[in-house]
Amino acid sequence: MQSKNIFVGGAGKVQCAHRIYQLLMKRCFVSYADVLCSLNGREKDYYNIHTYSGDRYYAPVKKAFPEVIKALRQVDLSCKTKSVWQNN
């Protein structure tokens, strides 16, 4: 069974996937807070003071982030992204 393309559609999750991809292609460290600031047009340090778990984009970002990483790894086998929580 072929997986669905995360970048096709009009849902909030697709919008988040596009923004995550854009930020990852800058080749810098990207966190949920970075994506949320970008989506909401807030300053970079906004989520240092405020919690982002109640933000309207938090759930779609949380779902889309691992899927975008998975899609990148399927396309480019040399993708060397490591999760922060992995000890490899």
C-alpha cells in the first residue's frame, strides 16, 4: 500500500508540512516552536515565554513533523537527520 502524500491537500496539516519543509531546507535546527512562530507570524522568542501546546497549529505540526522527516528519508537515503531523543 502506498502512503499518502503529506504535501497534497488543503488541510492545516498540509500547510504545516510545507512550512516545516521550507524551514528544514534552510539547513538549521528546527523545532516545533520555530514552525509555530513562522505559521503565526510571531517573533522567534515568543514561545520561550508562552506555552505552545494550546496553539491552534500545535496538533497539525506535531503530526506533520515526523511525517515530513519520514518523507525526506524515503527520497534521500543519505538524509542524516537524527532525533534529539535517540542515542545513536
